[in-house]
Amino acid sequence: MRVGARPETIFALLTDPAKYVRWKGAVATLDPRPGGVYRVQFNSRDIARGTYVEVVPFRRVIFTWGWEGGKEGTSPVPPGSSTVEITLTPDGDGTIVRLVHRDLPEEARDKHTQGWELYLNRLAITASGGDPGPDPNQEAGKM
């Protein structure tokens, strides 16, 4: 996806907790360094958690991904069980943003694809200086 913003702007939206929640989640705790942990709360039930694997300023962020909460062992994607790679490539006055989510169980792929499409669009709007509006997944139990 091409975004009308520089890689520096997008990288900040991916790694700064105050900027992150402008496009995704309600509360974010981010420690964007290899081995650092992140935790993003979407609503009272849905919490994503993982560990940063690689962080290259303005170029790439790789982190493990999964969902906390619920009954033990009920999430098809527990924390650390899959990996997300976001690559930022300068493109004139904008950036090509590429997201690859690996190791998702088949039963979770469609829902995650829909989620990433929603949030990449919200990221693009925010990075371009717009307001993405309320996060539709903030309603309790929506995700």
C-alpha cells in the first residue's frame, strides 16, 4: 500500500505509544527494540501482545503476534505464535508499506486479513494528517 507520508512519520506511528493509539487500539505499551515487549488493548477483552524481533528505524519492524485473554488455550493465535513484518520503502513523497503476517492458523487468517486491512487504512489516513475517526473495534467484544 502506498501512503502519502514519509517513512519517519509512519515509523513513529508504529513505535510511539501516544501516536500508535491514534490509529489502532485504546491503550498501547510499546518497547520497540529487539526483545522488547508490546501490549495493545483494543477493548476490555481483546489484547494483542508480542515481542519485537527486529527494529530498523524508518525501514522495518518485525514482531511476534498473538492474543491474550479468554480461557487458557482458547485463542487460535496465542501471544508469540505468529510473526508480523512491516517494511517501509520510500517512494517519492510517500512510502510503500508492506505487511506480512506469517504462521497464522488457517482458521484465523480471514479475520486477521480483515483486521490488517482496516488498520493499514487507518494508519494511512493518520500518517497523511487525517483523522481516521472512531476505531470500530473499540466496542467491547467487537473483535
